[in-house]
Amino acid sequence: MGTVLIGVQWGDEGKGKMTDFLADQVDVVVRYQGGANAGHTVVIDGHEYRLNLLPSGILTGKLSIIGNGVVLDPEVLLEELRGLADQGHDPTRLRVSDGAHLIMPQHKILDAAEEEFRGENRLGTTGRGIGPAYRDKVARAGIRVADMMNPRSFARKVRDGVERANILLQRVYGREPLDPDETIDTYSHYAEELLPYVCNGPAMINDLLDDGQRVLFEGAQGTMLDVDHGSYPFVTSSNPISGGACVGAGVAPSRINRVIGVAKAYMTRVGDGPFPTELTGELGGDLRVRGNEYGTATGRPRRCGWLDAVILRHSARLNGLSGMCLTKLDVLSGLDQIKIAVAYRYGNRRLENFPRDSTVMDEVDVEYTSVSGWSEDISEIRSLNELPDAVGQYVQAVVDLTGVPVHYLSLGPSREQTIQCDFAPG
Ligand code: GDP
Ligand code: IMO
Ligand code: MG
């Protein structure tokens, strides 16, 4: 049984929390794309864990696999593993696919140099080397985990990579060159430490599925950050959408039985790029404070805005959502009216679909519908019938505007603050 759990907005929807909530229904958790640009927060027994690279299942002792589609920064991975071991978690439940590409020091330096070069047109990347690492992968110049297993050819590949990057760093960006020997030395040590975790990802994951194990594919980022289907060029360099799980884990589409979309009850975005429903005034600031909207990976303030049904419909279609989880509903308490975008207007055209052109996206006016808010604190409510009617009406409005059922409501960061439900399109 394969379940994909993905973000349907611009990331930070609460995927880490929901992966943890679903722990009882799952035997294995797989990350299939992205890298240490992700920041997944899980709160267990009042303790907050922030994971950049490890699948969230590692916290509940589930077998956790980093798939071939991930770009892996060994320094971050080993540090996260040490941190968890110090807190009594079992790091031996991790496996790393030998097809995953490595983030090298030059990728991080190039990420920063390229952002600086873009100036006002910067993308607002996390600076974790993601774009340059995926670029090397597609250019067939990347280095994979499998390459670490052969020390001599590995050293040559590392040297080639550093020397090639040095040309760019020096001649284009006027930066200091990197020392290839130092990188070979550092990465050779990483190779020794990573060795016990390395596996053949697709073989292992498919065998687990054949054995009847329940596998959760934990997406990072979100649909609007997808390099093919998001708000290009203000996107990440991988495919977070549900189909990305097939490529990034090595499983066939027929292995996916369920796709859960995680949607925040409002929208946030960290990094640059268009955001039609953004609230730039006091209300946006209030949502940021109440929702503690600061990036997990970088600490940057997240931009906040109203929920956008144009984007949710786009996500529903691309991901084939079986159902959604609506998170952070508690943050909306105290608002008189809550707005939801239903369509965009561009000149005299009404757009019900998300436009490809980011300059159009930047300039659209938004058509909203409005529903009544609620004043009560709902974060301690544990059953559906105790929730104020207005909460149910808001959820039903989201379901009707998107055509996607909502199966979980999240009212706070911890696992207990979750209500299972069955809101179906009316
Ligand atoms: P992810 O990247 O999708 O895993 O999301 P992040 O962890 O980056 O951001 C979500 C933040 O909201 C984290 O700090 C979570 O602890 C928190 N969170 C998740 N669900 C809820 C919720 O329902 N209510 C509140 N108040 N916080 C939540
Ligand atoms: P999780 O998994 C929110 C954003 C960056 C930037 C763009 C490109 O926690 O939801 P990159 O470093 O990937 O090249 O940056 O993507 N971004 C995220 N935004 N949540 C994330 O991950 C993100 N990962 C990348 O802010 O706009
Ligand atoms: Mg996050």
C-alpha cells in the first residue's frame, strides 16, 4: 500500500506533523525529492523536532528511506543523525538510496553566488545548494551515493567536480576557488560514515511493498514550488507533486493507492515570487505572529495571505488528491470574516486556472468569496461536534470550491490536535 503525502501550496503546510499523525497507519517513510531545503516540524510530547533531510518517520522508529530523487548533503544528514541519537532516537532505522545525488560544497557556494548575481530578480532560495546540485544531475555531471563506494574513482569524480566549479566560481562570480583535496578528504570521511545506511532504494522499497508493508512517501516543498508545475521560475528544482514519488523513489504509478494533500487553512510563502492573495498589511502580520510563520530551514519570515482555491484546484488536478488535510485552522480564530480566492481577473478576462506566466500571476486581481469566522479558541477541541459551526462551514466551502474531500482537521502542532472527519463535496 503506497500513500503519497504532499504539500498543495508553497510548502510549510504541516507535512511533518501529518506524517507523524499517520505514523500508526504506516510502516515505512520515504523522502523522494528535495534536500536540506525542507524544514519539517514534528511536536511529540511537547518536544519540537525540526528535520531538514531525514524522513519524519525516523522519530517514531519507522524504517525511513532517502530515495534516489533526493539531493543529499552528507554534512546535514550526519549532523541530524547525531542530534537524534543524542536525544535517544534510533538512527539505525535509516536507509539511503545509492542513486541519490550528493550536494557538494561548490553547490552551496554557487547557490549563494547565483542569487547575488540575480540581484533584484533573486529567487529567494534557501542557499542549501539545491539548484546547482540538480543542475549537475541533469547535466550528467553529478556524483551519487553509489560513487562513494569506490574510493579511487570517487576521489577523481570529486576533483573533476570541484575543478569544473572553480572555473565558474573564479571567472564568472569572482570568488575564491575551492581546494579539491580538502573536499576529497572531507567527503571520504562522510563516505565511511554513510556506508552502513546505503541501500538499493527501488529494490528495497518495491520489496517492502510486495511484502504488504505500508509505505508513506513524504513530499517536501509543495505543488507551487514544483519545477514543472509551480510558479516558475520561483520554484525549487525538483518535482514535489505526487508523480514525483514514482521517479524519486523508483516505484510505478500503480503502486500509489492514496494521495493526501496537506493544505494550510490560509497561504504562506517563503522566498520571492508572485502571491496573488498575499496580505501585506496588518492582517498579514497578525497571521504571521499567530501562526508563528517563520521558515524552519532559514528562519525567514513567511509571507501570509488568504486561502486560494485557484491554486488548490490546480494542485488537486496535478496530484490526483484522494483527500486533504486542512492545517492551522486554530490560527484563523478571532477573524470576523475569512476570505477564499475563487478566481483571478487579468484585464477583462476571468481566470479560473492558475496562469503559467509569472508576470501575469504577479498582476492579477483576485475575486474572493467570504465566509463568517469564529471567535473561540479551537486548539483544545478534540471532536468534530464541539467545533463552532463556522469552522465546519469554512471547511465545507473549501471542499466545494476545490471538489476535494477533507479527511483531517489540524488544530495545533501536536499529534493530539487533529480531528478525523469526512467533508465531501456537496
Ligand atoms: P512542513 O514543511 O510542511 O512540514 O511544515 P513546517 O514544519 O515547516 O511548518 C508548519 C509549522 O506549523 C510547524 O511549526 C508546525 O509545528 C506547525 N503546525 C502544524 N500544524 C499546525 C496546526 O494545525 N496549528 C498550529 N498552530 N501549528 C501547526
Ligand atoms: P518544506 O518541505 C517552503 C522555497 C525557497 C525558494 C524556493 C527555491 O519545509 O515545505 P531552493 O532552496 O529550493 O532552491 O529555493 O523554494 N522553498 C521552500 N519554501 N518550504 C520548503 O520546504 C521549501 N523549500 C524550498 O524559499 O522560494
Ligand atoms: Mg517546512
